[in-house]
Amino acid sequence: MGSTPTPAPSGDQPLGQDADSGTAAASAYRLASLVLNVFDLEESVRFYRELLGLEVSHRTGTAALLISGEGSQLYLRSLSPHAEHMTGGIGVHCVIWTAPSAGELRLCEQVLKVRHAHTTTQTAEGFVWVEGCDPSGDTVVVAHPGPEEAVRSNIITRVYAW
């Protein structure tokens, strides 16, 4: 049996769909939150506060919500230090953040270097990215300028190596 679509609250188009094409209106959506499982909650909170200037909005014994001035939300959830760490499988390979300026990007690079977590700094298609690892070994990338200023028109080869 097929599923019955939920009717739109008004008009003929389902929520989030462009009335002319019937496809999702891409400009209406943005990533708001990311949930990241970590081994050491306190170390991860320190790392993301230092690297990205995120502020702790709420904290429990096993989780923390960090927010940016622009409204991004990073949920850190503590798992056992013996939890399995999946890499190269299905799911998020890395998270790419955008630095507000080239100077802020250089500060991110320095934070990663001081923490011995810096992997590489590279340039492609008019933007620069700094790559490193967070305390749980997950790849974290910070780029500048953001996609609003340097539109990504190709898939950079680095995507296939993460």
C-alpha cells in the first residue's frame, strides 16, 4: 500500500515546495544544528569554544549545547571512551565551518597547530580551508570565504579523501 501525503495547510503545494516547479525551495533551508558524539565532553567543549568561539548555552552531565552568534548550534553528546569510532562509512565525514574573515581563519589554524591537531591548509576555487581533528578524532574544517562569497561550483577532490 502507498502512503498518503499529508495535505498542505493552505494552497495546493506541500510545505517547502516551489509553486512553479514542485521542487523544494533550496534557498529556504539552512543547516541549524549538528549533533556530534564525543569521547570526552569537557575536552570537546574546550576545543570547540577555543577553535570557533562557540558559547555554551546549556549543559548536562552527558551533553552540551554550544551556539554561535550567527545561530549555529552544536550539540556535543558524551559517549563512553570505549565507544566505536566509525570512519569511512555511511554518515557525516566531516563538518565544514565558515570563518567570518581571513584573519579568523588564521586564528583557527593556529589553534589547531597549538593543539597538535592541524592536518592541512589548502586553497581551491577561491577559498581556503584549514583542516584538523577534534579531540575525538573527527575531521573538522574551517573555510573562508563562505559559499555566499565564493560559490562552490565543483566538488573539490579533497571530498573523496575524507
